Amino acid sequence: MIIYESNRNWLRDVNHLYRSYTMQKIVRSTLWVGAGMTLINFLVHGVFKLTLWRIETGTFSLLGIVLSILLVFRTNSAYDRWWEGRRQWGNLVNNCRTLAMLLHASLPESDLESRRFMAAHIANFCIALKEHLRGGVKLTELIHVTAEERDLYGTKTHLPNFIAAQIQVNVQEKVRAGELTAADLLNIKPHTQTLYDVAGACERIKKTPIPFSYNVYLKLYISAYTLILPFGLLPNFGYVGVGLIMFIFFAFIGIELMAEEIEEPFGLDCNDLPIGDITHTIKQNVYELLEVGHPEEPKPKELYQKVF
Amino acid sequence: MIIYESNRNWLRDVNHLYRSYTMQKIVRSTLWVGAGMTLINFLVHGVFKLTLWRIETGTFSLLGIVLSILLVFRTNSAYDRWWEGRRQWGNLVNNCRTLAMLLHASLPESDLESRRFMAAHIANFCIALKEHLRGGVKLTELIHVTAEERDLYGTKTHLPNFIAAQIQVNVQEKVRAGELTAADLLNIKPHTQTLYDVAGACERIKKTPIPFSYNVYLKLYISAYTLILPFGLLPNFGYVGVGLIMFIFFAFIGIELMAEEIEEPFGLDCNDLPIGDITHTIKQNVYELLEVGHPEEPKPKELYQKVF
Amino acid sequence: MIIYESNRNWLRDVNHLYRSYTMQKIVRSTLWVGAGMTLINFLVHGVFKLTLWRIETGTFSLLGIVLSILLVFRTNSAYDRWWEGRRQWGNLVNNCRTLAMLLHASLPESDLESRRFMAAHIANFCIALKEHLRGGVKLTELIHVTAEERDLYGTKTHLPNFIAAQIQVNVQEKVRAGELTAADLLNIKPHTQTLYDVAGACERIKKTPIPFSYNVYLKLYISAYTLILPFGLLPNFGYVGVGLIMFIFFAFIGIELMAEEIEEPFGLDCNDLPIGDITHTIKQNVYELLEVGHPEEPKPKELYQKVF
Amino acid sequence: MIIYESNRNWLRDVNHLYRSYTMQKIVRSTLWVGAGMTLINFLVHGVFKLTLWRIETGTFSLLGIVLSILLVFRTNSAYDRWWEGRRQWGNLVNNCRTLAMLLHASLPESDLESRRFMAAHIANFCIALKEHLRGGVKLTELIHVTAEERDLYGTKTHLPNFIAAQIQVNVQEKVRAGELTAADLLNIKPHTQTLYDVAGACERIKKTPIPFSYNVYLKLYISAYTLILPFGLLPNFGYVGVGLIMFIFFAFIGIELMAEEIEEPFGLDCNDLPIGDITHTIKQNVYELLEVGHPEEPKPKELYQKVF
Amino acid sequence: MIIYESNRNWLRDVNHLYRSYTMQKIVRSTLWVGAGMTLINFLVHGVFKLTLWRIETGTFSLLGIVLSILLVFRTNSAYDRWWEGRRQWGNLVNNCRTLAMLLHASLPESDLESRRFMAAHIANFCIALKEHLRGGVKLTELIHVTAEERDLYGTKTHLPNFIAAQIQVNVQEKVRAGELTAADLLNIKPHTQTLYDVAGACERIKKTPIPFSYNVYLKLYISAYTLILPFGLLPNFGYVGVGLIMFIFFAFIGIELMAEEIEEPFGLDCNDLPIGDITHTIKQNVYELLEVGHPEEPKPKELYQKVF
């Protein structure tokens, strides 16, 4: 994600336009449409001296209403996904902190082994979830994993689930051994549950794009709309009309492509959520709360696949 | 559901147009309207040389505003159902995983019988719910069912309810026998409850379409609107007007039909939710979490009744 | 409620138009407006040969924007009530099932008396709530009520509350007698609480219509709008203008009246919720889950006061 | 609040127009604008025979779009506050009933003193909250208060908080004395918590109007829009234009003023919530559920400060 | 935040226009645009006597629809952040009060030390959170902090988390020492959890502005729209057109800048939330509820960095 300060310097932000992959693509498509329209205008008016049928602007307004319904729907549903993804990861942050805090309050201060086990497993859950959402867990990213665990992890089809289960199993064992009480068990359980809930919600967002019909219909509609635009704007305006067509096309294609960019927010696109950074924050917080020193790994630098 | 990658290749998606049943229907209706309008235009202008009353475009804009209110309402309420259905099934996934994880942590590792009982019942609840939402439970779909159970299941009017109750009864028996503690009972109960909540929510979505008045009013309105469109567009535009009428009709009928398609999301329509696949995922996850091997059944192939 | 299948047969649904009371009323008002406008047009143009001031269409668009804001607001808030009412009753279904399931799991299988008591009281709560929302409880609708209870019930101002309290009192007595455990008490309590929550939420929806100002303002606005429409459409269009006025009036009055119909969803209007049927479903499910045979009453036929 | 039946008699409601203070104000402002515009028109066209610049209607549509964005935002956020206020008080009703029911089930039937204490304190919490939201608690409104308590209450800056704390303290004492169990404590606690949540939410709604910038911007915009309207409508329409300006002004000012009226819903405006009546209902229900007779006070008549 | 009474005095509020920093900026930009347009108009029409291409108003309406989609989206998402921030702090108020009330009910009345510890730590959590959201905790703001604690606090990267953990640790110690019961632990835990949830939610709002693409796209669009406006309005209207351009620009820039102002609601902007005042209220309430006298600090005066 591009982190930016919402700093009210109008020009500075417009200036950063080209840092966004989607923006590049929007501008490029608009230029292509402009080139095509210029050619058409040149051929029709300059070479063949034809008179195009003229469609009045009112018709475009009418068709524009339907298009705006679809674009509003598209933008809102895409943004809702993006924002829900952010809320789920915010949830994960809160949940991991609370879980660490509860364990810190219940575990004896001297039981460093349990504390380290818990800190590492909470952090690993987040790392595994991040990787899981980005197309497959790389075991080397996990921290404090023994060779034995690494082998075990390799056999699991859903690693985040397994790590969360290990936490709960460990808590249950401590309850049976009398190290934690029944009240602790009741207090801790909602937080292992939330680990599953966040994982499931992220999978849902990732795997369920907007229904296929809407996606294809919107593209079809924008294409058809752009194809009849010349009949409305070229006859009267000529080359100025080409500029207007480019502007209108820019408007519609922009909203569509930006929605596509944010609707799956867990990838490495320019506007996707910084879940790598969030994971790192959780790791730091959990280790600090459980008072077991800081994890050794350096902060991973978030990569943006398609930018720069 | 058509699973597609939101991959930003504009043409590829438009290309897949004909894979959607609803899209076929939209295009077909539009072609019929086009044919009718061509005939009318031919008769009026070509044969009888009549002059149609002309209605100015402003009137259509005015009527178009009301139509757009209704279409926004229709699209949003249909999409909300679809998305709530998806969320409920996502919920079911999380809930079954958490339930399996809690049972895994509380049941002794050696008690394979209880683990198998739980895994089979959680999986069967999901299968039964899927079938229940698709018009009646086929008992042969369930897994690890004894002949005795099969007979018992046949007598129940609401099978998912009964299977969920069996899980709770079994947990209670274990608590009475001292195999599980009161804290376990308190921890596990919200998850049997969620099974009922998801089942009830899906039934609600399935059984409560948009109020009848809205449905019929919208259809009436679109029909009437299309009937007066020729008076606005044929007098001046002739055959070009036929094209515009088709485009406008395509826009309105498309939004209406796509909303109809997704408003009941549990069927086998092209854009319905892949609840068969989700059921399969739950089954796999539950068996893995309870560490009782994998269920024997092969992955059921989701069918699309009306596509291809 | 008119149950209909969202079956995609366009004409069949338009055909059912007259089964809806609201639709009849909308069509009737539209015809009256049409008759009035025809008379005015006849008098003005045919008899007195007057020239009306002409207001251009742009003005109507401007006024139409404000009207559309109000109608969107009206439709959404009315539908939200209707849908929240449906969700509350869906909630009640889930809750009664879960309550029955928990009692089934905790009560000894042989304690048929307690099971019958619980089943009858859960069912009676729903029946009493239904009647309470429809204007006063008829004690004869309740099932398995002794003469003594009937007398007691007659003295209560809020019967659903009292029946729900009886369930909780009975559970508490069983806990004191050692038949249920403290964990059972903690598990069961949220479900008696939900009975109160659903009852309160339905009362809230029923008793709080849209603020009076909005209601009267919207009616005033539509009336005024219709009164100036002739100045926009009759001068140029004559009798065709009468048709257009009827269409525009039909659009606005339709949205307003449909919103009025669904905003109080617990009555017996054509589009109101089928809470009689839902009550019946709960009764059946609860008796099946508690395994105490089926209740004797036949399924009550839901009546529609104003249809047919 | 004006309680009205949503009875579908169109004229009756329009007839009640003048019972609403806001409606009076809207109509009055509109008449003033009309008077001013008539004067201007008379001076410009009748006396000085000037020709005004003419602004075409399209410009007003463009500006109208922005205005409609703001008015939709205004209406929705105001209505959300009103409806959230209603939901919070509905919540309070449910919560007080459930609390009374739980106490009824747990307290011995003979312990009339505790029951009376609880009934009076729950009722007093609601009364104190109502007064607190309306600008300061009058101690004389509370019921069954001893002189000693009255003195104590006078020293508290946040009386509802204190009364709710007394309930919880009393419950804790009973738990320590063995009259209530730990499970009762766990069951009752969410309901004293909800008392705080409702009080806090109502304070939030009351103290946080829409951001000041939006408020002032909207007023500025409507004023400016009305000031340029004459240039659009007077040149062509003359005195008919005055009527149209009044209608348009009526539309915009109406939506703004109605939003202002409902955005702080706890006062005594005509459309504010009937929280006095709701308080009375809670009092009756709580006394009935705890079976300690009815409270002595007569039903307080809700006053409307600005109506009639 | 500017606290204002929504008092229905139209002129008074418009009068306060200049107290808002954002309003100043909007007016200033509008004046600059006006100056530029006047110059252009003077050069084009007065000096060089050129004829500009004329773009008809319909085109601007079409482009205006897209712009309005973006502005609605912008306004709603910004306001949602602002309102969610307010709800979170309202939550914090309720939560701290409930936590204090529960501790008051459970701690012995004589245990003033524990009460003071709890009151100070709850208050300090809120103060630390406020500072944390405003760019770094100043330890001098905290109350009743010993020198030793101050040193410890200085080493923590996330101070609010640490203070909340101290509360939970203290409660756990009391449970182990038998001063509080297991039921108390279960009752208190959700409230330390909520401290983490509120802190996390505020961080989420603060750190996640609207996706960068949308931000830059909207600015680009408004800039481009303003640049082509002269071609639509100057040719026919001349200097009157300059006024209209200023009005339209004022409309669009206003909505954009107001959204920017409220989207990060924890700062010291004119419309930001009064979290300093809320913190003060919590402090007072908590001390009153725990009955340990009032905290010594004077009420901090909320500063507005950019106003006056």
C-alpha cells in the first residue's frame, strides 16, 4: 500500500499520479481511446467528408444514469471488501494483543518457556495467514520453528488453522495440569476463536469477487457506451469532441479499474492492505506484552509487485 | 458459481459472456425487442408513412430517475442477500473449524470414536443444510451414516436441526460422564448455537424474496417505459433509434435480471454461491483438525443446471 | 404475504397485478388523476381555448431530484423496517430451536412433563407475540393452556413477557432442585433474553413509523408536483400529455404507497410478513426437537384482510 | 412525538400539516421568500423595466446535483441518529424487562423488599436518564426515593451512573451473602452493563451533531442557490417564476429543517422520541414482572414544547 | 471540535463561517479560481476578441454524474470514519464507567489503595491513548504516576497496551489472593479487552486513509473539470459565467476538503473529535464511581491548532 499523508497539498498528490499502477493503466487506456477517436475523426471528417448520425446528449444522460447505478454499486462493494479486510486485520491486531495480555496476566512470570511458545505461535499464526492469503505458506518466513515442527507444518493443508489449534491445545493442557484455571480457559477461548474467524473472513473476501454477471455486464456496458459516444460528440465538436470522449472514458474506466484494484485487498498491488507491516506490528506487540524480549527477525520490507 | 480471476484482461471477460445463463437471456430479450421495434419502424415510416407523436427526451429522464431509484433498490437488496448468504456460509466454515478445534483440544487424543462421531456429524450437518436449501435432503449424500441412523433421519422433517442436536446431546453426555468439564460445555455451546443460526438465516434468505409489490411494480414499469420509448426515439432517429431503444432496454432488463439471479443464492444458477465446494472444504478441515484421517468421499463436482 | 416464486416468467407476475391491494389502489388513483386531467385538458383546450403558461421540462427535473431524494429515503427506511422485522422473526426461529435443543440435551429423556411444559411455553410465547403485534392477545389461540393459567394470563398487560418469565423461573427452579447445572443456567439464559429482545424490537418497529414531518412533507410534495405537471405537459402534448402525467403520477404514488404498505410488517396486508406461518413452523420444530410428539392443533391458515 | 397512524388517508395527513412546528417554519420561510421575490419581480419588470441576465436551467441542474448530495447526506445522518436513539431506548426496554425477569426468577418470592428495591432502582435509572438527556435531573420525578437517598443523589454529577452502580452493588452483596449464586452474577452483569451502554450512546448522539463545516456549508449553499434562482426563472416566467422559486426553496429548506429537527431526538420537539412514554412503559413492565404491585405515580403526560 | 448548538438560527451559523479553517481554505481557493477566470475572460473577450469553442451544458451534466458518484463516496467514507471514531470513544466512555462500577461493586469499600490504583490506571489509559493518537505520549500528562512507573513507561513502545495489561495483571493477582472471585474475573475481562479493541480501532482509522488511487483520481478529476468549465460558461455568459464557475468550483472543492478534514478525526482540526474533553469526562466519572475523591488536575483546555 502506498502510505500517504492526507496533507492537503493538492498539487503534491496529483504529482504522485504515476506511482500507482492502476493510474498508469487508466491513463494508457485513455490515450489509446484518444488515438483511435482522432483517427476516426480524421477519416470521417477529413478524408471521406461523411456526415455521422447525430445522437443528442439527452440519450447519453439516460444511459449514463444506468451506468452510474452500476458504478456506484461496483465502487461501494469493492470498497466494502477493502475496508472489511482492513477491519478484519485490525481485529486480528486487537485480538492478538488481548490474547497476549491475558496469557501474560495468567501465566507465572517465571514460566518463560510457555511465554515464548505463546508469543511465537501467535506471531506465526499471523505470518502463516498472510502467506496463506498471498498464495501459499513459505515455511521459512515463520519464526522460532524447530525442524520437527517444520516437517509437521509441511503436511498440513491449512497451516493457520493448525497453529491456532496448537495454542488452544496448549491452553487446555495447562488447565488440566492446574496451571491455568477454568475461568482462564473461558477467558482465553474467544480469542483462539477469533483467530479462526479472521482467517475465514479473509478467505471469504479473497475467494468471492463480485458476481460474474455484474463484472462482465459492466465491462460490456462501458465498451458499448464508448462505441456510441462518437455519434454524440464528433459531428458537432470534431477534435474537441475527441478530448471530451477521452475525458468521459477516463471517468468511467477509472472508477471500474480502481474498484478492481481494491476488491481483492490482500495482494501486493499498490493500494492493497499493508498486511506485512501489520503482521510485524503484531509480532512486536505480542513479544512486548508477554515480556520475552524482542523477536530476532528484522522488519520485512513490504514489496509492491507492480509499482516503480 | 463461475469462479473467475479478476485479472484485468478486459476482453477475456467480455468474451465469456455467453457462459452465463442470465446474460444469454438478457441478450435474447434485447434482440426480440429490437426485432419488434424494427418491424414497427418499418410499418410506421416505411409502409404507412405515419407521423408518431414525439415525446421529448426530458420526459424520459424524469421517468428514468424513478426507474433508477427502483433499480438501485433492487440491485442493492439482491446483492445484500447474496452477500449475506456468503457471509453465513463463511460463518459456518469458521464455526465448524472452531468447534472441531475445541473438541480436538478437549477430547483425549486416544478417543478416536468420539472424534470420528464429531467429525462425521459436523460434516453431515453442512451436507444436510446444503441439500435442505436446495429442495430436500438426499440421505445418500451423508457420510459415515449407519443404516439405523439413516432410518431415524428419514423420519425427521428438519434434518440439519436434528444432527446439530445430536452433537449437543453427545457433548452433554460426556459432561455428565466427566469426560468434558463444565467450562468445555460453556465453550462449545455457542458453536452448536451458531449451527442453528446459520441454518435459520439461510432459510430466511431463501424464503423471503423482495416484497411482491416491488417485484411486479418494477416489471410493469420497465414494460411501460419500453412501450413509450418508440415515441421518443423513432420519430427522429428511425433505424438508429431502434438501436438506441435496444441499448436502453438492455440496460434496464440487465439490471433487473441479474438481481433476480443472485437474490436466491443457494441454488445452482451460474452466479449462485458454491456451497457444495464450501461444504467439501469444511469436511476436509474438520477431519484434519480432529486428526482422524480424511473422509473417504471424493470431492463432489458442483453442477450448474443452466449453463453450457 | 403473497408467497411467490421468483421464477423469471415476466408476464405471469405482471398478470398477478390485481392480487395486491396496494397495486389496486395505485392503479385506481392513477385512473382518477387521468380522468381529472382529461377533463381539464378538454375544458382548457377544447372548450375555453385557453393558453396555459408553459413550464419547461428542466424545472421538473430539478424538482424531481428532490423528490427522488425523499422517495429513496422513504423506500429504504420502509424496507429496512420490513427486513428487520423479518430478521427478528428469523432470530426468534433460531432462538426457539436452540432453546429447545439445549433443553432436550439437558433434561432427562424420561422427564416428559418438563419437556411438554417447555415446548408449550415456547410455542405459546410466539403465538402470544404474534397476537400482541396484531392488536391484542386472544387467549383461545394458545395451546395446552389449563383453565387456571388462562385466568392468570388474562390479568397480565404484557403476556409474552410473562410467558418468557415463566420459562426462566422454571429453569431456575430446576437448577435449585439440582436437575439442571449452573452451566446449563448460563447456557440457557441468553435464549430467554432473546425472547425479550425480539419482542421489544418488534414493538419498536410497530410503534415508530417514519417521523411525521417526513410523511406529511412527502405527501404534500407529491400533491404539489402533480398539480403543476399539467403546466409542463398539457400545453404541448394535449391528450398525450394526460397519458404522460398519469405515468409520472403512477411512478411517484406507487413508490410512496408501497413503502407505506411494508413499513409496518406485522399486520395482515398483502405484503406483510407471514408471522402466522413462522409461528407454526416454530411450534412444529420445538415439539420435534424436544421429542414430545406433535402439537394437536391444525396449521392455522394465514388470512389476508384486504386481498381477493 | 406526534403519534400517528400510517392509515393511508392521504388528505387527513396533509390536513395535519400545521400541527408540526417545523412544517410551520418551512411554510413561513417559503412565504417570506415568495414575498421578496414578488417584490423583486415587480421592481425589475414592472417599475424599472430591466432585463435580467438569464442563466439556463442546465446550470441549476448541475448545482442541484451537488446540493442533492449534501441533502441526502444530511437526511441520512440525521435519520440515523434519530433511529439509533430509538433503538437505544428500545434496547433499554428489553434490557430492563430482562433484568427484572432474571431477578424475579432468582430472588425468593417472599423477598418483597429486594424486589421493591430493584423495581424502583430500574425505573429510577430510566427516569434519571430521560431527565439527564433533557438538561438536568429533577429529583422530584424519581419514585420511592427516601429523603436520605435524595440528599445523596443531589451530590452526584452523573445520577444515572450512580443508580446503575447501586443495582450492581446490591447484587454483589446478595452474592456475598449467598442469596444469589455466581451464575446469577454472571447472568445479571450484562444487563447493568447495558444500562451504561445505553446512557453513553444517548449522550454521544446528543453531544455530537453533524460536523460544523457541513452544517454551515449546507446553509451557505442553499442561501447562494436561492439568490441566483431569480436569474434563472424570473426573466422568462415572471410571476409564475416566483411560484416556482417558492416551490424549489420549499423543497430544499424543508429537507434541511426536517433533518435539523430529528438529529437531536431526545428533546421535546414535535418529532422527537417519546422517551417519557417509554420510561412509563418500562416502569409498568418492571413492576409487573417483579410482582410487587404497580407503582403509584400517574402516567406523566408527555409535553411538546413548541406545538399547539 | 467546534461545539455548536443546532439552534435553527440560520444567519448566526452562516455568520460563523470564518471560524472554520477548512471554510477559509475553500473560500480562498474559490477566490483564486475566480481571479484566474476573470483574467482569462478579460484576455479572451476583452483583449484578443477570440471565440472560445463552446461545450454544451449536457456534457457537463454527464461528467457531473461521475463526479457526484466520487464525491458521495468520498463524503460517506470520510464521515463513516469520523462517526466510527466517535462511536469508539463513546464505547470507551461506557466501558470505563462499567469497569469502574464493577470494581466498585466487587472491591471492599475500605480498600482505598486498590480503588485509587484502578481509577488512576483507567484514566491514564485514556490519556495515553489520546496522546498516542496525536503523535506520541507525553508522560507528563498522566496522573498519579510514581517516578518508578514513569521510567518503566518510557521504555514501552505502546504505552496504552501496557497500562491496560497492568489492570488485568492486578485483577488476576487479586483473584489469586482470593480478594476477587472467578466470577469477578469473568465479568471484568471483557472490559480490559474493550480497552484493546478501542485502541486498535482508533489506530486503524488513523492509519488507513481512503485508498491512494481514489484520493489522487478525485483531485485530478476536479482539476480537469474546472479547466474545461470556461469552455462551457464563458462564451455565452462572460463575467456572469465567472461567477457561475466560482460557484460550481466552490461546490466541488468544498465537499472534497470537508471530507479531508474529518477523515482523520483524532487531531486538533476544527472539526475533529473532542477526545481531550471525553478523556476528562471519563476521569471524572471513574473517580466518582470508585468513590475515591476527585483527581487533582484541572480540566485541560482543548486546543485547536488551526483556528482563530
